[in-house]
Amino acid sequence: MMKNWIIALLLVPTFHSCVIAQHQDPAQLKYADLMTEETAKKHLTLLASPEFEGRGTGQKGGEKTAHYLAEQFKSYGLKAPVNGDYFQPVNLVKVSYQVQRFVVNGTAYENGTDFFIQGDNKQATYEADDIVFVGYGIQDKKHNDLAGVDIRDKVVLVINEGEPKDANGNSIVTGSKKMSEWASSRFKRVQELLKRNPKTILATGDYVDQNMARFGKRLVGGRFSLDDGNNAVSGTTQAPVVNISSRLANELLAKRQTSLEQQKNTPSTFTIPTKVDAEMGITKEKFADPNVLGLLEGSDLKDEIVVVVGHYDHDGILPDGTFFPGADDNGSGTVGVMELARVFAKAKEDGQGPRRSLLFIGLAAEEKGLLGSKFYVENPIFPIENTVACINMDMIGRIDDKHLNGNHNYIHAIGLDKLSSELKQITETANHTYTQMELDYMYDDPKDPMRLYYRSDHYNFAEKGIPSAFFFSGLHPHYHTPEDTVDKIDFPMMVKREKLVFHVAWEIANRDKRLPVDSNKE
Ligand SMILES: [Zn+2]
């Protein structure tokens, strides 16, 4: 090992000095070198700090980040291209299941802690003075928990797993060790109960405790989409299923001097006097987190636009205060966009500005399904036909699992020649001339199971026929966890990757001919 390393040291400088130096453009070198670890660290430490609360969509931290970006763009002297504004509001809706209250016998219980809900009902109130316990809720010839029981408009409590067994441990329904469908299907008994029109079902079992331990508050999140202008709140009149913890179920059963354990062995059916007062259902909230746009106007080819993007949103903060710093995802790419904007603007100030225009965009709501970029390409500020390329930085600050014990001097380059063979040539030349990293193309394999080309913002541009590049440092164990923190960023490599993107953008913005669309690879 040591020997090869020494040979490499001897050979590399010679190679650099005689082959590469003669092709380097001093202007490009000068402005690339203005991007520093110090600046990157300053921005990223702030963006990943508790103050920015994980930059969540529809949250204070996301709004704060958008303003920070706009301030930076302004300070670099970029134009505000959205009717004089840096913000392009992205109209979003969040559909989620909200529990206004869930009170049993005067005690308020909490969604995600004491129960979680499967339901798609409109907001409604659910009141009762008693609940009907129906054992396993099985309705079979061999064992029928519902015989002679009317549950219409009642609150029903059911054990939603397992089934009654005989002394030999055989299922009473099948007469053998084989589970009946009542036990093997996760939904059967609840579906059959719903056919009898109860008011609501309280379902319980170990699975509830396990799910809550594993997912906690994440069981109560909502789903974002672009606002289609339809104001109607979706939702049915179907009874919701409230999956309650075994602790809460035992509290209810205690009123009749019994417990889940007892009822699992010898299930019976009875009424429990219990005051229930709940209000819950689907709600629709609107948000308008903005894409943040800054324009650096070009010279003789200024009508042609090169778009440089990175999403600024991340997973935000949970009600319990846990936040997702997202230093790599995508604080790093957001900083990349700011840094390129800053040095290109400086070049222009010095009379070395690009021929084509550069549009820098901090994109909103990527983590919610590439929504900011989707909105931009559907509502472009500059014509899509004049948009010559999209360059996306999404996670450029780490060393991934693949390279951790090997070469750290690398970058994943994704999608380069899917639409334009020249985008790949340009990137390879820029890398050869200036940055000399390993360009890892593993994710371009259409058989790669990660399908990363389709999983970040550039893809919405590519779908419009715009040659697009995705620069990425790869996956790591802290991806989408609260551990994606700034101390784990490899700043020398992050800045080197910014430099490669800078040289690629410089070439695309300054060459005589716009990038041809001459390829159509899967
Ligand atoms: Zn992400």
C-alpha cells in the first residue's frame, strides 16, 4: 500500500504541471477560488442550526431560510426576476388527519402517544355514554363475537390481532394450527365490523404499542401536494378506526374488572359505561412556501437561461422539538447555489460576466415530492424553450458509504448524457482541467434500484426536455435523521464539488452554441 502511495505522489504533480496547466482559464480559476471552506462553513452552520428548525415546509424555519436566501441574492446584486421580487410562491396544500380532542371519562388522550388513527372521514364529533366490547370481533360459524349484538352507531372496542384457541393451541375457527383469515389478515375483522355501521372502532393489540414505539409522532403527519385550486375538503362519512394502546384498552376494561390478557384467553362481549367525546377528521391547510430566484443577466446571449438549483427545504421540526438539521440534505446544495451566485456576480462586476443568463433557484418543498421544481416548470418565469440546462446540487457535503474506506476525492454525476452528450463531455473536461475527482456514474445505470435520476429536482426540468445534471455526494447512515449535522460535513470536498459545478456552469453559459438535445437515454 505504502509503495503505491509514494508512486502516486511522484507522478501526479508532473501530470498536473505539463498536461493540465496550459488549458486552465485564469479567469475561471480566479472566481472558482473565491469559493472557500470558510464561507461554506459560515452559511451551512447557520442553515443547519436550531434557529432554522430543519427548514420544514409550511414551518417557520422554511420561511426563515427563504428570506435568508433572498437577502444573500440581493447582497450579491442579483436581479429579482419575479415581477421585481425574489419569491415565487408555490401554492401547496397539506391534507392531514387532525384530532381536535379525544377525551375518555374526562381524560384527554393524545394522537401519536395513546393512539393513532386510520380514517378518511370529514371532521366530525363522536360522543357516547358507553362502548361495546366485542372480544376478537370475529364473525364465523365456529366462533361469533357479534352474535345477538347490535353495534350500529356504537363505539366498539375490539382486540385486533390473534384469535381464540382451544386447549391444544389450535385455532377454534380452523380446528388446526393454521391461522384463520380473521387472524392472518390485518384488516378483515375491522372491515367486517365497519359493514355494521358503528360510530367508531377502537382497535387494540400489541401492534399498536409497537407501531407507536417505532414511528411515534410520524404516524400523524400529513401529505403535501400542489394546490389544484379545489377548495372542497375531501373526506368520507366512514367511521374512523382509532388504534389505542393496550394501556388505554386496559383502563377501559378495568371498569368491568377484566383485562386484555383475560379477554384474549376467554373473549366475551359486554357493554362498558364510558364517556367518549372526540372530534376528528381530515383537514386541508394551504401554504405558499416560495421558490427563491435570483437572476444574473448575461451579455450577448442573455435570453438563454442556465438554471442552477438546490432545494432549501428539509424535514423541519416535530411537535416534540426534534429537528432535522439537514446539513448535507440539502444545506450543502443550498450553500452551493449561494456560492456560485456570489462568485459569478463578482465576475460580472469585474467585467467577466457570462454570455448567457444564470438563474439561481433555491427550491421549495423538494422533500414533499419535488413540488417546488414541479411548480416552477409549470409556471416558468423564463420560457422553457430558452432554458438551456439545469444543474442541481442535492447533497454535496459528505463521503458516502461506498467511498468511506476508499477514495474520498469523488462526486456522483447523474444524468449528464441522458439528454445531451455534450453535457457529459463538458463535465469531464472541466473535471480533468480543474478538479480531478473521480466522476462516479454508478447511478446512471437504468437497473440501479435507487433510481436517483428521478428523485431530485432536476428531473422536472429534464422531463421538459432540458438537459440536466445532478451532482451528489451519495448516501450515508445519517440521511434523513436528526444526525445529519454540520460537524460531519467534509468541507474541503464540498468546496471542490462546488468548483466543478462552477466550471461546468461557466462553460455552458459562455460557449458559442447552446447545449444540443441529441440523446434520449433511459
Ligand atoms: Zn432529502
